[in-house]
Amino acid sequence: MPVHPIYSVIQRTYHYRNNLLCVSFTIMNKTTILQTLKSIIDPDFNKNIVDLGFVKNIVIKNDSEISLDIELTTPACPVKDEFHRQAVELLQALPGVTKVNVNMTAQPIKKQVYLENSLLHSVRHIVAVSSGKGGVGKSTVTANLAMALALSGARVGILDADIYGPSMGMMFGIDKDPEIRPDQTLVPVTVAAGIQIVSMSMLSDPNRATIWRGPMATQMINNFLHRVHWGHLDYLLIDFPPGTGDIQLTLTQSCPLSGAIVVTTPQNVALADVRKGLSMFKSVAVPVVGVIENMSWFQCDNCDKKHYIFRQGGGSRTAEELNLSFLGEIPIELGVADSGDEGKPIVYTQPNSLSAQCFIELAGKTASSLSVLAANSSQLDTMNLAFEELEVKELPGEAEKNAVPMAAPTEVFATANQKLAITWSDGLSHTYSQRDLRIKCPCAECIDEWTGEALLDPNTVSEDVKLSNLYTVGRYALGLAFSDGHRGGLYTWDHLRKIAKD
């Protein structure tokens, strides 16, 4: 029998009306199927899966069999089983349909153009897991969140960025070193559920302290980010060191973080430090996925009551005050510590335990939130980190030069006559004289950081100065280097918009 990808199956239905035998026809085609599936609503986007473009590859075979794909934003989608159930039931209810095959898939990972020279280029989401202070269980949350995401079908990696106190090696029972290739790049160690891990604990003596100054630690972080063969990952979780400092700043500036998860405990001292960490992410334009309260409550063996031994509701109140999502509470449970010491997270060893169920729910909320953030944020689609290879284009028409908050570049390219053109996510296009960018460099040599007064005399800048290189800095700025040898400061999106407006 022929296979009809778009139209097929005519179902005749006979019935009597006013004593007359009538026949009605139900035409089964792609339009009918799509219209039927429009009743399935994605709760995160509040739209039906057809309008979201999730339904693909519809095939009608033998005049009665339907097969199609539902392509979600992530393989870790928490409602994928519900989508599958609804789709099968709706399609099986259509007249004449005898067989339905719904294949749940996920969108392919797009290569990140601004990470072309980095081995991170095939990672869908890079997520910071951070805390304002130590001792709140951040690494335990990272390990179990990673395991929950991996068991849901996602490809997951963990970068243990706590150079001075790495713990992922122990939490996953890793007793071998990562492979070092001839070009000095690393191959991460693969553990249970296919999770890939790189940690300083694999490269150092566990009985000796790592005593490094800041520059050495930040260089190692850059190697872990850009010189590790992560391959195709849906999620790379970065276990941040506690607090704010050189390493945290390097991480936020060296890669485009999709979002940050902040871990706290109910005590006031921990919640106060949370606010400091959140301030750091805001300053570098990293969206916060939400707040997790760890060690929230304890349930004894003799009752079902939750005992809030470290106060109650601090995490949720803090999230509400700061207009952030509260992702959930993780209870105190002996199995969490035991599983960590044994090298297997509790989500893997005791999936039905209270803590494991909380982590699984947390993973679903995290996956959903990241998908929504990705859909609502702009992405730099056109840029080559090697400036001399940028395509020369004619200048786009200038739109009204009014600054719009949160706008970000979608295209950056060189133009004729020593210009730099930027297209923004809000549709505006601006062109900049490369000499003007040099004159308005925001670095400490050119601008007094306390008064904002210009220190650079424009007359000392050559008329033919031009850009020699440019690169992205995290999610919030461009770094520019000039032909006169000056390596400029960070040109944040707000600074570039202000230059255009002026």
C-alpha cells in the first residue's frame, strides 16, 4: 500500500436522518491530525504543541496508521510522557485509525557560533549551581540534579569548578584520571547514566592541598571549560565554588551561561549570602533559574510530620522577595550522605526515597525553566571570533537610536570603511566607527572608575586605528582589541547602546 505523508484515509460514516440514509466523510490528512493535536497544551509556554512547532514528520500509512514525531525543547521535559499519552489517545479516537506511533524526540543541539574555537560549542545549556557560602550542600545538589536529568534521557556533564575543594570525584566514586590527548585536551570520565565529569580531584593528590594563586586557578578553569571534549550535551552543570571571587567571575565571563541555580539553607546567615551571589549574576546578565532550599526538614521514622529544625520557609521567602522562582525544598535524609560517600547519588541508588523524588521534581522544573529562558532570550547568531575572517557587508539602515533594556546582539560583523555593525534582538541596527569605539573604551586606563571622567585624549588616537580582534564575554559584553596595541575594556551591551544613542 502507498504511504501518504500529507493526505490519505477517507472514512465513511453511515447514519439515518429524517428516514434517509446519509453518508458523511472524515478526511484524514495532515491538517486533521494537526488540528486534533492542538488540544495538547504545553504548560510552560501556555501554547499548544502544534503552534510551538513540536509536531513533525507526519506519515499516514495503509489508510489507517499514523506515525509522527513530537520534538520537544529538551529530552528531560517533565511532561513528555503526558504529551505522549494525550497524543496517542487523541489520534486513536479518530475514525478509521487502527495504529498510532508517536515518537518523542528533542530538538537537535545547535552549534554555538561564538564558541566555535571552544570545545563547548555543542552544549545546549550551561548551568551554574552556586551558593553564597560553603556548607549548604551545593555539590550534593549538583550531583543529584545531574543524575536526575540523565535518568530522564538527557546527556549531562559536570564541571567541578571548586579548584580548592573538589568533591565530584568522591561523590561519583571516580578512581581514574581523565584521558589527556597529545594536544593537551582532556576527555572527561564517564560514570553512571553516562554523566561526563571533569574535576580537579582527578588531577591532584587527594592528600595534598591545592595552593594556587588566582591566575593559576582561573587558567585551569578556562582549560576545563574550553579544552575538554564535552561532545554533545543537553546540560553541563558547573559546580561553582562558594562565594564570589576570581573563579566565579571567570566562569561568568568565559562562557555563555544559560542560567544559574542558587542553593541555600533556611538559616538567615545563608540567606544573606544568597543575595550577594544573586547580585553577582545580575551584574553579568546571567538569568537565575531559581532558588533551592537544601536541608529544609527532617522526617523521623515514627511519624510523617516534617520537622523544620533550621527554621521554615526562608528560601521561598527570599525567592519571593527577589521575584525569583522557588524550585523546591530538599529534606535531610541519611541516605543522601551515605550514597554520596559510596560514590553513587541517592537518585541512582534509592530513586523512591523522599530526597530522590524531590531531586527528580527539581530536575523537571529546571529543564522547563531553562527551555523557557532559552525561548525568551536572544542569541548571537553571526560572529566569528577571528576578526579578520568576518564577512564584509554593506551597512544596514540605522533605526531609531533609543536604548531598550535587556536587548542583546544577534549579529556582529565588520563593514567597509572601518565600521562595526551590530544588529540587536529588538530589531535595531547600529554602526560604530572603530576609532570612536577606541576613544570610548571603558577600561580603567581610559576612564576614571570613581568619577567616570575620560582620561584618554581623543587627539592621541590615530585616525586609522581599527579593530584587530573581538570576542564575547559571557552573556553581557564584547571584548575589543585595537591595532594600536590597546586591549580595551568590556563593552557591555548597555555601554554599546549608550554609544549608539550619543
